Amino acid sequence: MIANLPGVTLWPDEFAERYRAAGYWQGYTFGQMLRVRATKHPDRVAVVEGERRITYGELDSRADRLAAGLRERGIGKGDRVVVQLPNVAEFFEVCFGLFRLGAVPVFALPSHRMTEISYFCEFSEAAAYITVDAEAGFDHRALAADVVAKQEGLQVFVVGDAGEFTALSEVDADPAELDEPVPGDVAFLQLSGGSTGVPKLIPRTHDDYIYSFRASNDLCGVTEDTVYLVALPAAHNFPMSSPGTFGVLHAGGRVVLARRPSPDEVFPLVESERVTLTAAVPPLALLWLDAAAETSHDLSSLEVLQVGGAKCSEEVARRVRPVLGATLQQVFGMAEGLVNYTRLDDPEDVIVSTQGRPISADDEVLVVDDEDNPVPAGETGHLLTRGPYTIRGYYRADEHNARAFTPEGFYRTGDVVRFTAEGNIVVEGRAKDQINRGGEKVAAEEVENHLLAHPAVHDAAVVSMPDDYLGERTCAFVVPRGTAPKARELIKFVRERGLAGYKVPDRVVFVEQFPQTGVGKVSKRDLREAISRELVPKLGR
Ligand code: OOB
């Protein structure tokens, strides 16, 4: 397949033909998907945000008008647009507006800061940046001003009070005849959790992504009666497509936005909107479970609680049904593609102790040793995967792609897993140089590079340390140059470089030198062991 974006490798033709013939790729775009729904039932509510209730008809028409308005401003098919929005209704207007136009959103998270946003804008050569005036006490317009200062010609559109920029609400024109994208086109670029110095961008096509959430709908019981609450950041792959907001909009259900994930925001919404399905990362699920035991809100409408993004402990998993009266669904997925679910009718033991199995009969999953040889059945190894909704390469990353994919096109997930006898996956660990901080992914190398920018840092190695609440936190081991700075000072230094808060090290430990492996590399395993030994007494285990 030839990609609409330069720097993208899609599936070889023989695979594309197979996936079409099997009925996975059904040949319609996001724009068409919304049109079908809006035509069928224009007056049904699609999105609820606070007092706002947006029908399918309204969302459809707003997407048309926004697409036309952006085109008048010179933004067109194939142009990249960095989108950084919190959980507001405009997020969906922007998505579908850009999809109709064939412009390609690059989905940033609300917690991203100057370092990430300017990188996304520059690397993708974005034509525009769509953001919000302020969120969680942070001034996004000031951020936009800094980004524009570095990238001339970048247009900025702001949800809310636009200040010196253009208000998104002003981007509005009568629907125009558009040169619409085709289903095989890249629809957007999603972010990778990453393990390298800079985040990689993941090209997802209309065909492959729509397949992933349409098929997820079947596995998750999503119908037009589903009321889905999105408490995680809407731009993340999990709440977007597993089956997430897009799955629910495909089915004609209702999406309810929570601006914050805390129980005091979420529980009243569950009660008033009669929410049936929602998704959480493990620490959030724990927070909800603790709060649910004491709440006066009626949560009885909730049928399914999905937990994923990081490993859910069996202890937490076992509490879901008794406390919430809902079925737990474990979700083990990745923005690169493959998503595994426990099935709603699995025995309770499978639900609480495994991460489920792939969506598709054509998801190929291999468990291999360090030399890519399959391990004996049931043993632990590296998970490799290829299939109808797993990418064949990151955007403009040839060198990295040569390592991240096998010559046969399997994606090296970096996850260490085993299969149970009945065919479910259990995630046992990780081989990639990444910290999973309660579902938020931190690439060690990226943080190490920020630390190395400090004049008093000679060398840095960032590893995970165990944490009761988040599962893992980050610990930076630092070899100082001369006199060691204060840990506090180094943490402040990293923060002030303008990166997302979740990437700032939780702890800094100064050492004279790093332990080494047999071949003279830094032994991160020894560092992890050292910090977890030190944490044991503190955690009272
Ligand atoms: C989801 O996507 P990403 O791209 O933020 O992170 C993917 C990585 C996986 O490779 C794995 O290391 C970890 O996150 N992960 C899990 C997990 N779910 C994700 N590790 C253990 N248990 C789980 N249940 O995180 C994501 C994307 C779609 C659906 C769900 C999660």
C-alpha cells in the first residue's frame, strides 16, 4: 500500500488484500462513519459535557463547518495539526472536522509541555496547533506563544478565551465540497509511550483503526444503548478506541466527558447519566473502588469497568465485582495496535488474573527468546505481533523501525509475557527501557537526556522503583560531575526544561559509578534491585 503521508510504511499489498477480504477493513472513513450515524438518528445525543448535550446531527454539521473553516484558512488534506485538548466536547468536533478535511491530527496529551509540543509541531511540520486557553491551572496560550516563536507560520486555534490567537469557535464556514480522504489513508498520528530519546509518532489509517474499535464493540457489548464515560485523557488510545469514545460513537451510543477523573467528578456523572461503561488505569480504579465503598451516589448503572494501560493487581481486580457490582474487563493494549481483552463471560479467575486475548483471529502473536526463537508453550518471552490494526512502522523513523520491527513486519512490543493453557496472555514484565507510571509511559532515555543537560551531571540512568499506588515510579541514578547538586535542584531543573510533569523523576540518587553488565553496559537491573531493596523497609513489606 502506498501511504498518503511521506515517511509512512503501511501493510504489504498481500496483507491489505487479506484484511479487506476478511471484512476487517470495510472501506469507509471516520467522516463517513459519523455521517451514517447522523443520518440515521440526528437527534440522539452523541456527546455530553457539563450542561452541553451535542446530538449526532450537531456534531456532524459542526465537523463540516469546521473543516470548511480550516480550509479557508489554508489548512488542507495531509496537513498535520497538533491537537492538545482536555476532555471537552470540542475535542470530537476537531477530530471529525480534521478527519473530513483529510488533515492529520497529532494527538498530544494535556500534560505535555513546551518540550513535547514544540517537538511534535516541528517534527511533523505541523500547519496548526489546536489547544485550550488554560487547563489544570496551566496557561496553554503562553505555551502556544512560545511554540509559535520557534515555528513561524504555525497557526494557533484556541478553545475558550483565545487572547492573541484565533478562537476555534470562529473557525466556521458553510460546508464546502472537500477532496475527502480515502479509507486507506493515515487518519492521524498517535503517540508512542516510547523508550527512545524522543516520542515516536504512530500512523493509524481510517480502515485499520475503525476495524479495531468496531470489533472491540462486539467484545465489550457496546450498542446504541451504551453510555460511556471518559475519565482518562480523551486523546489516549485506550479511551479513544478500546472501544472508547470512537467505538461508542460508531455504535450510536453516548459519550459522557469527565473533565477530571476524581470520584467527586465521576460519580455524580455516573449517577445522572446512567453510565454503563468506563475505563481506568489501575491507580484510578483503586481510587474509585475505595471511594465507591463510601459513596452515596448510585453507581448501579455501571455494567463494565475496564482496567488497562498498566498491570492491574489481582487484589484490586478481585474487588471490582463485589464493590461496584460491575464486570471487570482487563485491557492490555498499545497505541501501535494490538489490543487484548478478557471477555465479559470469562470465568472470574481468568478475568482477575490475566490480560485477556487479542481482538482478531488475524492478530498474530509470538512469544520469543532473545534470538527471536519461539519459546516452549506456556513459557515467558518477548511478545511480537502483526495484524490488521498493528502498524508496520513509525512515522519518519527508518532507523528505529529497523529495530522495532522484525524483517517479517512483526512489531516488537517490548512486553514480556506468557500464555496460559487456555490461551490468555499474562504480562510478566518489560524488556523496553520504559517506566510505566500508573499507565503513563516514561521513556528512560528521554529523561536521561534532560538530566545530562545539567552541568553538574556526568551520567544519568533512569529506572523504575516499586510503588504501592502507581505500581512504578521513576528513580534517576546520577553520577555527579564534581560536587553533587541537591536532588531537589536537579528535579526543579528538569521540570523547568518544560516537559510533562509525569516525566520528572520522583527520586534522584547520587552514586559514584553505575554497576555494569558483563559487556560493560550500565546494568539497569542492578539499579532497579538496589532501589527496590532500599524501598522495602519503607513500604513495610
Ligand atoms: C496503552 O497504550 P500505550 O501505547 O500507552 O502503552 C502500551 C504499553 C504496552 O506495551 C504495555 O507495556 C503497557 O502499556 N500496558 C500494560 C497493560 N496495558 C498496557 N501492561 C500490563 N497490563 C496491561 N493491561 O496503554 C493502551 C492502549 C490501548 C488499550 C489499553 C491500553
